Amino acid sequence: MIRKEKIKYFHHHVQERILIKIFLQVILFCSFILLVSCFSPIDRNTNSTLDLNQDYFVIINSLSNNFSVYSVSDNLMTKDFKNILEDSGSNAAPNEILSADNRLFVINSLDNSLSVFDFQLGFREKISLGSGKNPYSLAYDSVNKRILITDFTAQSFDVIDISDTDHIMLDRTIAVTGSVTPQGVSVTQDYVLISDINLIGSTTYGDADLYVYDRNTLSFLYKKTLSGVINVQKIRTKETDNQVDVIATGDYEHTYGSVFRYNIAAGDMTEIAELDLDSTNDFYLDYYYDSLNDLVYITGVNTLYSYKQSGFDQWEKIKTLQDATYLTGVLITNQYALILAGTENKFYMVDLNTKEVILETETGFWPCDLVFLSL
């Protein structure tokens, strides 16, 4: 098996652009809050709901702590904006949103909490996960009715019991012994996987580690070091088998992203294949599995790709968004790809047949994840 390292000469220019834009966004956001407070007070009614018999796309914006909501029948133009919680000053940095068991779950990375909403965006409750954890990713175990959340700075993951439809509870926190910065989490037919990106400082990544747990008992089974695989933020799995696609972002500088397929067993995991994406020379950030068409879509820095899930081949470059520099999220519905550009605070809609952008609009500050709701 060959791991390939390449130099991306313009990386530092991209980093500088991103840092400058984020700095400007923070300044603009502070000005925006001041302006809104003077002329148009923020709606803090947490019981306000969306219309029934309507389809929506819901985006969470990490820096502005709110939802951007788009109505499908209104040609995806902005329908409404909602605060993440009662107080716009709380829940700093919502990072991921998950639709499960007729509820929406949002992890708030800097607030160390998990917020719960109904499908009409009515606030239900919020629980604390404990201080100093920086919760990063979440996954749903539909069999055991629980949500699993990685704690980026606490070397652990949280087990949230959601079996009660009225209230959720923090069941336990499990230490990921030996980990440095656990980030990704995913559930297969028999296992729970935690990825550790082994981030040292702010820019140095070690080889990724995968920690494997029994799905039902959550007992630790083993750790697998993926030699030469850098910065595994996402693990594509299904709850119906034990085959996983490890999506490695790369280190944004010396090593490009990669995608590997493994088969998980009780005593070890076996690499099946590497997807041949060498010619793309990109860093992979997010994915979405389109089960109807058996396609996995992944985002690069400013390009959307796809590959055939069943054969783990036939990858294709779908669309490059020239003005984007960091594609933070993707969702596929019918013939459209919905793509988030975090640095530019934008939402793109791409027709997968014509591969043309048919909608480009503003979101809140730093859109980072999205879900589809059909009410």
C-alpha cells in the first residue's frame, strides 16, 4: 500500500485568506448584533414554529449561533432565522446538527452542551456535557436509542440516552484511553468507531487512530493506527454492515486527503482498498451518502466529488465553486446538491444534471452543517 505526500504550494495563501476573512467576519458580526439590537430586536421566542406541510433545509451557523432556514416551496429563499437557544449569548459555536427520533440535536462546542429541538424548531431542552470537553461530532445509534458525542479536548466520548421522548440524559462519559484529540464518531452494525486525529499544537497531525468499541456494551475492543492517513474527521458507515469508508482530510499543507475502505471485525480491521483520487490533489472535509443512487459525495476545499459506494470506484468531479475556499457541508436531495461555504458565509444549490449553480445566497456566520426537514 502506497501513501502519497505532495506539496500544495498555494496552501499558505489559502490559510491567510481564511484567517483574514474570519477576523473580518467577527468584526462584522459584532456590528450586526449592535445594529439589530437598535432597529430589529432578535426574536427569542423559543416556542415559535415552522409551518406544517412544508419542506425545509436547516443550516446551523457556528459564529452567529443561529439557524438559517430555507423553504423549498419558496424557491429556497430564506424563510426565517431562529436563535439556537433562549439567549443569543449562549451555546457558543454550534458545530453539528443531527435529525433523529423526531428531534433535532445540536452540539455546542464552546458551551459544552447539547441542545434539543422539535422538527418545527421549537426549543425542547439543553443538557450540559461537563466543562472543558469541546464536543465536536455526534452519531445516532438507532438500536440502543442513544447519541454518541466525541469530546475533542477531554479524550472521551459521551453517551446520551434519548429513549425518553420528553427528556434526554447524559448516561455516562467513556475515556478514549491513549487518545489525543478524538474527533469523528460513527456507528456500524456491530461497532462504534472513534477517530483520533492526533493533533499536536495547531498544525501538526500524527497518523490517525481508530478506536473500536462494541456497539451494545460500549466495551473497548482495540485501537488501529492508520499509517500515513492524516486527519480523519469523517467515517462513512451504515448500521447494516461493518464496512467503513475513512475520509481523511489531510494536513492542509504537505499531505492531501485520502479515502480508504476497511472491514471491521472483532479482533482487527482490514483495509480493502484506497479510492484513487490522486489527481484531485484536494483536502476532503464533509460527505453525504445518497442511498437512492448509491453515491457518496465529498467536499474538497472548493470542489464537490462523488464516487460509487457499492464498487468504491467511478469517482467524478461534480462542480468547482471558484469563489469558495472552505466547503464545510453537503446534502443531496433529488437532483440537487446543497453546499455550504463556511468562509464566505454562503449556501449553494447545484443541479446535479446540468452541474450548474442555480442558487447562491447568504447564510449566517460560518455555516457548518445542515439537515432536511419534511413537515
